[in-house]
Amino acid sequence: MRRRMLPLFLAALTCTAIVPAILHAQAAAKEAAPKQAGHPVAAPALTPELVSVKASLAKYEDPIVALRDGYLSTVGCIDFPKGAVDGPITYPPGAMGVHFLNMGNVGPKLDPAKPQVLIYEPVNGKLKLAAAEWFMPVQVAGGKAPTIFGQTLYGPMDGHQPIMPKELRHYDLHVWLWKTNPKGVFTSTNANVKCPAGDPYTFAEGTDGHMHH
């Protein structure tokens, strides 16, 4: 009788140990997953390098600090409601937001701590930091597309009217450090970013699916 009970006892003991561990792991994974609209969503984690860059730029969550450091607002909130194709570059449907440009950071070398552009999303009358952008005009790129964070900047492309002259051909790379981008941290447009509908400074680009310069 005792020999029959021993395997049953061991099986019960194993289940008692394993089941709580599985439930705990599932709960931890659910808690760790980023949430949007009350539901867990998959989102790529930032690399350790990008986590460090995000921390170094956290002061710019206050746009007044950005102004004091030489970033100037381009005013317009750039939206791509239908996405667009601009030569070799594809913009999925989404927005970019309001660009703050610092020409003092423009040069032939890219510094992780000194993005040329900060991007803000207008939310309830306030500007919330969403991304940083590394930007280089073709005139200073030396005939080669620059790289940073293991990524080659997109381009060359014309300047984005109306916030910059068409003649300002450049390379750029958006990095969504603060606003999760479902298409990836380096995708130019972000479906989670919204420009105020009907606002005179919201510029809807590519409404026919193509950019026009």
C-alpha cells in the first residue's frame, strides 16, 4: 500500500511546485509587457545603448530646456495619415510630430548625446517628448550616408516643406525613445503619434500616397 502511495505523493508534490512557478512566470510576463488601451502589446525593447541615450536626453522632456540649449521649434505638426512614398523611402501611416531643430549640432559627425532634432507630440495643449532625430545635410556628409546606433540614415532626401526648404537635402534617422512605435524604433512615422485634427499648424503630407516637392 505504501509503495502505491509513494508515486502518487511524488506526482502531487511535483505539480504543487511547478504550477505556481508557471503562473508566477505568466503573471510577470504580463506585467512586464507594455500596455496600450488597457491591453498588453508587443514592443521591441530599447538596446542598452539607446536606454543610456534616452536617460541623457531626459532633460528635454521640458521643451523650455530644449529652447535654452538651442533647439528652435519648426511649429508644424507633421502627419502622414495615409503614409507616403518618397523615392526609396516609405512612410507608413502615422505622424512625426513637431520638430525642434538645433543647427548648432549639425556637422560631419553624429553624437549620440547631441541629436540635431527633438520631436514632440502635442497632447492636451502641451508638448510631450516622443523621439530624437539624427540629421545631416548632404553638403557635410562627404558623399556617404552617415551611420549611428548600427543604422544607416535614410536618404538623401529633399527638405520637408513647409518646415524646411526643399533645397535642404539631407539624411535622417528618427529614434522613438519615448513613444513606442509599433513599426519599430527607427521607423520615420509613428501610428501612436497624433497631430491635432483641424489645427492650422497640422500639416497632412502624402495624402495621395506620394510626397510632392
